[in-house]
Amino acid sequence: MPRVVTEAIILQQGKVLLVKGSRGFTEGRWTLPGGFVRFGESPEEGLRRELKEELGVQVSELLLVSIRSKIGARSRLHWTMFFYRATISGPIRPHADEISAFCFLPPEDAVSRLDDPTMQDVLHTLASPRC
């Protein structure tokens, strides 16, 4: 079954925002903020909604940086993942039903905290110096 997911790369003072999920697939895991796109939403609309629901923030700018596809190792799901560089406004106020903790880390530390290889690869690529 195909699933469309959006992920936000939010940088503040050179550090990446990670969130720890409080339920479902991300419970107890550090991840990038984001989530599933609902039927009828564009990926951008879905990400704006997810960031408002999870973190209580408004998105002022989105820039698509990567699209990845993967097959779930433990599930029969085919994921299409849209990664956006997101600029937010307002204080972060995590919704306890969704997020149990958040932190800003240098990109290399964020990569090691994530357990999803696709997210690790996208962050590693963005943090690498360009030729």
C-alpha cells in the first residue's frame, strides 16, 4: 500500500530540529517533524497541517530539497517521502499527544540520533560541503 509522507528540516542557528514521537510508529523514536499527507492534500498542505498540529507553529516558507521512495522493512508499505527545508514562526509548543520531546542538534549529531536510514541520508547530504 503506498503512503505519502512529508518531513521538515527546520534549522535554527545551524542546528536541526528533531522530535520524539509519543504514540504510533514514532513512539519513543527521534525523527524529523512531519507526517502523513491526507487524501486531497498536496505535500505542502500536509506538512503545514502536521507542523501546526504537532508543534503549534506556522510555516512561513517551504523549499523542497528531496523526494525519496522506500519499501518498509517490517510492513507491506511503499513510502514516498517529501523532504522540505521549512522556516517557521512562533514558539514551538509540542502537542503532548503527538510529541514527547524536541531538541535542536548540530546536523552530524542529528544524523546519529535518527534511526531511519532515509532521513539520515537526506540530512547527511544536506550537511555535506558542495563541490
